[in-house]
Amino acid sequence: MSRRALAGLLGSLAALAIVVGFAMLGGRGAARNEALLLPELKSQLNDIRRVVITGPGNQPIATLERGAELWTVAERNNYPADVGRLRKNLLALAEARIVEEKTSNPEFYERLGVQDLADEGADGVQLTLAAEQELASVIIGQAPSGSSDYSYARRAAEPTSWLIAGQFDLPKTGGEWLDRSLTDIPAERIESVTISHPGQGTLRLSRPARAPASSPDEAADSAASDSVLDFEVDGIPAGRELRYPGVTNSIAVALAELQLEDVTTRDALGSEPVKPVVARFVTTDGLVVEASAWKLADGTRITFLASGEGEAGKEADALNARLGGWVYTLPAYKTEQFTRRLTDLLAPK
């Protein structure tokens, strides 16, 4: 064989070795990426009846339990849970695929956030899933820097930790596992608002009367402007004026997309609660929603009571069925809108 032919043969063999090598690497990578962290979980999802979310120090964040009709949060007196958030995390866990093996040395768990949750300084969140018996328990740790598609994880009873592909949404406060939606009544439905402070006067707001429309187009334009119409304030003292145009708008939208921060039962008000500040919203179609703000030692709490006739009465019944009997903590900026005074809306003297 000539030297040139030999060189060609060796070159071909080297190229073939490279191709085979890449093929083998690709095969191993594909197999690795197909490995599920919890291979049996997808077939068990419909059997899950209890999910315990645990934080540092083995403190329970939330215990979600499946009843006959809905999921509830045990630590919040079985208030309805955020089913969307629960479903998202269970599916992410069932579909989580192993990217690569990480450390099995407990001394390095902290770097990944997968240390045992008995550790007060733990960073992770532990999910324990159960049907009649425990199905799985996993610690979800930190996400690698700059990535939201991957997380470090460790099956709680095993030493090996893993980098997994999966997006999780695991808040560390119990309130964030609740169904947070309360009311969604937009400003264009609000006809009037009164906020009564016991023994200290009442703030009264009302939608300005519309002049009769002279044409269908004018009527449509007038209706469209309702959502941005500044409410009139009753009883502005002589020589005073509002802080700025539209200062009332934040009150008019107080019931729009309203969400809770936390919830408890009526027991939180005590046997002889102080008189509340009552914000009364009346809609253009006759629905009345009263939000009572109770000032307690540890903050303001809100209760809701709705009423109405006809179709508005049906809507009121639905609101009372969901919100009645509960005492809510709201975001501070929303609580302010339910307790405004006339002086809060006026420009300084």
C-alpha cells in the first residue's frame, strides 16, 4: 500500500471514530435527558389527596388537602387553595427530567439549596405528596444562576442531588397558596361610595350625572368615558379643593381585581370588636358591597357583605357564599382605599 493510500485510510478511520464518538455521546445525552426525576408520578397525579409544603426548620408552609369538591389549605381553616399554582407545580414535578447528577456529599448541599429542611438556614422547599400513603418527597433547591428553566433537587430520602429541567413556583408563605381572588367589580359599574368612620364623619363619592345623549355615537362615547370619569366628592369645605384631578379614582377601583394577602375566621375579631370603618359600594345595577375595616392590634382586617335584588341579588348571594364568615388581610395600598377620609383627598391649606 502506498504512503498516500495509507494516510487516506488512517484519515478515514479517524473521521469515523469522531462520528461514532459524537453518536455515542449524543445517545448518552438523550437517554440522560429522558430520565424523569419521579418516573411514576405522572400516572399517580389523580390519586394525590394531600400535598405538604415545608420550609426551613421543618416549618409547614401549607398543607393542601383535596376534598370532595375542592382543594383547601389546612392551616387557613380549610380556605380554598390556589388550584392553578398547585397544578402547575405538580405537573412540573411529574415532568421534571434529570439533566445531570450533582453532589451526594451533605457538606455541599447548601450550595444547591437542597439541604435537609430541619436546617433553620435551608434555602429549599420540600414537597411531600400523598394518596393513601406517601408517594414522593422532594426538596426543590435553588435555580442555577441566570436560569429559570432548571433547578437543583434531591429526593428527600436519598443522598444524590440533581440538576433537573423544570419550572417551579413555590412561594414560602402560606397566604400565597390560597385562592387569592376576592372581587372584580370595575370602576365603570360603581355608582357611589360612602366610607363611614364611627363618630368621625362620612366620605361620600358619586358618579357625575350624564347629560342625555343626542345620538347613538354620543351615547357610546359617554359610556366608554365612564371608566375614567372622576367621581364627585360631597361636602368639600369652602376654600378647599381636591389634591389633584382623579384623586377619587383609586377608591372607585378598590373592588376591581381585589386579592387577599391572608385570611382567618371571625374569631380573630374577638367577642367584642370595636366598630369598623364601613365602605359601602353601590353599583349602577343595584349590587351593594360593604367592606368593613376592623382596626386590630396587629393590623387592619376586612370583612365583606353583599346585598341586592333580582340579578344583583344572585350576584350578592354568590359573593357571600365565598367571602362571608372570613376575615381578610389585604395589601396595604388596598386597605387604604377602604378607609379614606375627606381630608385625605383635599389639598393642603
